[in-house]
Amino acid sequence: MSQTLVKPPAKINTVQAINLAIADAMEADENVIVFGEDVADLEGGGIVKVTQGLSTRFGGNRVRSTPISEMGFVGAAVGASLVGLRPVVEVMLMNFTAVCMDQITNHAAKLRFMSGGQTHVPLVIRTMTGAGFGTGGQHSDFLEAWFCHTPGIKVVAPSNPADAYGLMRAAIADEDPVIFIEHLPTYWVAGPAPAPGHFVPLGKAAIVQEGRDVTLIGYSRSVHDIRAAAVNLEKSGISCEVIDLRTISPLDMPTILASVAKTGRAVVVHEAVRSFGAGAEISARLHEQLWTKLKAPVQRVASKDCPVPFSKPLETGFLYSVDDIEIAVRTTLANA
Amino acid sequence: MPASQRVLVEIYRKMALIKHNDDRFISMIKAGRLTMPYYSARGQECIPAAISVLLTDRDYITTIYRGVHDMLAKGVPPKLLWAELAGRATGTCKGKGGPMHITHPESGCMVTTGIVGASMPIACGLGLAAQVRGEDRVVIANFGDGASNIGAFHESLNLAAVWKLPVIFVCQNNLFAEHTTLANGTAVQDISVRAAGYGIPGVTVDGNDPRAVYDAAQEAIRRARAGDGPSLLEAKTFRFNGHVFGDAGEYIPKDQYAAAVANDPYPRFRDALIAEDVATSAELDEIDALIETEINEAVTFAMDSPFPELSELGIDIYAPVGQA
Ligand SMILES: Cc1ncc(C[n+]2csc(CCOP(=O)(O)OP(=O)(O)O)c2C)c(N)n1
């Protein structure tokens, strides 16, 4: 038996985790191809270097930088997936999905259904977003609700490097189109490294902290803020259960319902604007399905209903704060 | 190589198949037996008929809501097409797609879209898959003149050119986009000149002349198979039945319509084959009769088929659990 010479690092960040996941998937399946703007090494391996090294390792046939043509190359990814390739394409920033929405919602999402199951679209669209860096109204939005509102698409948003690896592996292996949301401001936060080949099943939430009094539900960035709020609340004797959805659509209702049935209270937290968001959907389902077990109305904590502003105080004011989460929790308890 | 006599007769057979099916679709809609939005391609049958004889089952096409002619030419079985248009469970797509969304991978019909222009990026992806895997396949991307004004067209030509994809962009220029004339909606008279902006060959041919379409398509397909990249082929033609069934076509100038009818590709080609001794009128009649029988069978099959079960509403949205 040969010895393992290189000890894998104990901690990695999300950029490294996603890079590793794509590389491992490409190694395992030659149908996996990668394209997007500037993703090849000649162009720097991606503006955040998530795809660095892939074109050198797997060649220009499978890893290609594209022209600035989101409609063109996302549509090409749809076409390639119809005949069995597994494209992992990068739409640099989530706001840019607006210029290829037709390919995503009218085609990727619907071709399995409209073809009566004859074709399907095993496609991963990676995209990053998040306010906090002063990128303003067209480079920072969380737009997951657009996609969650379209049957046929799965929407994934990891909060840590190990989940990012495992969810990416599962997304690439999945037979349906997946929108994979990467949170820009926490890209470089290190976390425990995943085991090689670690898969996190799509549609399965994680209970990252058990508690008695209230269930806090989030995904992506908000999981970090929820955990910070939970630590503060603990000091006042309030015990929080924390759910990281990981997959936003389809929702893991069994996990959510079991937790809220136990605590009787829920707060949903997301960076996306408040109205018509994922929080509204989760809240509605809890009221519909758990009415008699709820001890208080479900609360939503989200960003203000306005475009993401530039000026630092405005940007901070636009985003919810950890305080807002604590206030929402205390509101559910006050109703007791 | 010019089309052989055998190929010319095969092109005629496909044109007749398209024309007779179209006639029957319209009579069935008029009789109230079919209810669907129908975008007749009567008048455009020569284009896919002459191109498809150059393709194999391995080659792909993408088409649009006005695409029944493209599908029949590529080999979608009429009875499956009829059943789909009648919304039956036995249709190509179990009745879940309908006239604007036919898919039939067995014959290479990979996508039909109701979104103007959207099938062109998808055609690029089909070509990309063939290129990545080193497979000998070409893609015919069909679209209308109006679609050459939407962004997807331009992004696709550029992407296909940059990556040298084996895609032939076939613009079936019927001179109208809904009710808007070519001149009022398109800045150029010939769509083919747009190819120059992407550094690829662009040619315009008489889309009612099977030999002209065949020759131009042959060169474009040769280029694509040789790895030399995409081409833009514009076939000028006309649609006789307006934009969609029920469109009375008041916006079409009377003399333009009369001139188009005088240039109807179906009788024109039939007469030419007889005049040039390629086939006798009796031989062509025999072809027509076989097609009539096939259509009768297709209509019976479709109308006797059941509608889909309501449970289909919950199927084919995601992969069946356990498969993903
Ligand atoms: C993106 C989009 N815009 C508008 C429409 C409505 N529409 C359907 S067909 C059509 C005209 C298209 O004309 P052309 O591309 O020349 O094709 P033709 O119908 O003449 O075959 C329009 C505007 C649509 N289906 N999709």
C-alpha cells in the first residue's frame, strides 16, 4: 500500500472548496465541462479564482472562457446538457442572471416537462452575490426567489466550505438544473475541510444547533448571523435551534416542521429583500401546516425593500443586523 | 455535388408530406376537431425538405413554433406529431408540450421553442457537445427573419464563430415577423449580410428552389463537418397562411401575395420534375397517395388516443426521486 504523502489541510475556504469539488467531479466524469467569463487560466481562472487551474489540468476543450454573452453561453449549456454533458457554468454575479433569465426559466426549468420527460437539463449555474462591499444596486442582490418561483429548478446556497464542496458535488451529479449561489463576502472564511467525495444531498437541511425555545431558519450568509444572535440570546437563557437550509428549493419541509413543532416558534432570516421572499413562503407553509402548534406568529428578518444602496451607512441600514434577529426572537417570545 | 434524381424525388416526397399535413391540420381546425394555436409553414416546405436529405439521424435540429415542416422533414413520425398537437397522451411529449414545444430526440429534433431566437444558443450547445466529444454531428438551427433582430441570434453567431461550432443557422425569411414587414423591422434587406459581422460565411438563396437550398446547405454542412465552423444560410420564401391560424393577413399587400402564390414552391417543383423527366406525374401521384394514407392513419391514431392523466401535472418536473 502506498502512503498518503500529502496530508489534506484541516481547514479550507469556500473558494478552495468549490474549486476542489469541480475538479473532483471533472476527474470522476468526463461529461463535466466548465465555462463562463474569464474562467480559464489564460484569463486568470475566474475573477475570484474559483476555477483556477481547471483549464490547465483538464484542457481547453472542457474548460473555456466565453464571450460576454450570458444568454448565449447559458443557452449553450442548456443545449449541451440535453445530450448528456454536465456543464458547470459561471454567471459571474447573480444580477447578471437577468440577461439570461429566458434560458433559465423558459428553457432549463421546463424542458423536462414540456418534452414529456424525453430530455432533461443536468446543468449547474454558479453565481455569486452579497452586499457589504459597496457594489451597489446591480452587483449585490440575492435573487433566489425568482428561481424558487419556477418549478423545475433547484436552488442551493451553502453557508460554509464543507457544505459548498458537498452541495457542489451533489449539484453536478443531479439530473436537474441547479442555481448554486455563492456568497461573495464569506468566500474566504475558512472552515473544516470536507472529506474527499463528501456529498451533501440536495433538498436536505442541516440542524446546526439544537435548542428548545425558537427555531431560526437561514441559508448562506444569514446562518453566520443567526449563530451570532443565538450566542447572545443564550446569555438571556433563550435556547435557539438553528436550521441551515442549504437547499432553498425544494424546501426540506420535514426538517423544518419537526423543529418548529418542537419549539413552537420560528424566525426566518435572509439577505434578500423581505417582500415575496423565501421567508414569506416558509412562514406561509408553517402557518398552514402547523397552526395549532405555533405559539407565536412566524417572524421574518430580511433586507429592506429597496435596491441595494452604495453609501456605507445606507448599505448597512439596508441589510438586517444581528440585533434585528434578536429582536424578532424576543417578539415571538413576548407573544407567549 | 448537385442533387441526384433520386434525391430530388425524395425532396419532393418531403415537400408533399409537409404540404398535405398542413392542409389537413387546417381542415381539422376549421372543422373544430383540433384546438391549438397553429403557425402554418405552408409555402416554406422546400427549405427543410432540401436540407434534411443532407442530414443523418445523428444530426440535430432546433426549430420554432412554426416548425412542423422542419420536424416532418427531419423524420418525426406524423402520428406522434398529430397526437401531440391534439394534446393526447400518445404524442411525442405526452401532450405536455404542444405545437410550440415538440421534442423528439430519436429523430434529432432536440428543441422547439416559442421564444423568438431562444433555440439558437441551445443549438450552439448541441454543437458544443458534438465538438467536445469529437462526434460527427451537425446542428441545423431554424429561425425566422424577425428572430435575426433579437440578441440571442447575435450572441449565438459570435459564440459559434469563436468556438468554430458545427452549427448551420438557417434563416427562413418569409418577409414578415407577425404583422411587421421585413423593411419595417429589420435594418438590412438580406439577413445573410449579418454573417460578416461575425466573420462567418453568409449566403442568400431562393428558398422556393430546392436545388439552390440543397447546394448552399451542402457547402455549409461540409464546412461544419470539416471543423471549419458555422455558416448563416438565408432562404427567402413566403408564408401563405398568415402568422397564426385565424390571421386574415390584411397587412399583406394584395400584389405581393398574388406574386408569392404564383411562385408556390410545391406546384413549381412538381411541374419542374415532370418537365425535366425526373419523374412522371403518375409516379408523383403515387407518392402523394402513400402520404394521404399515412396522414389518415395519423389522424385516426391521434383522435382515438386518450388525453393525458391529471397525474402528469406532478411528473417530469424534476427527476424521479432516486434517480438524481
Ligand atoms: C421573445 C419573443 N418576443 C415576441 C414573441 C411573439 N412573436 C411570436 S412569433 C413573432 C414573429 C417572429 O417572426 P420571425 O422570426 O420572422 O418568424 P416567423 O413567425 O415569420 O416564422 C413574434 C413577435 C415571442 N414569441 N417571443
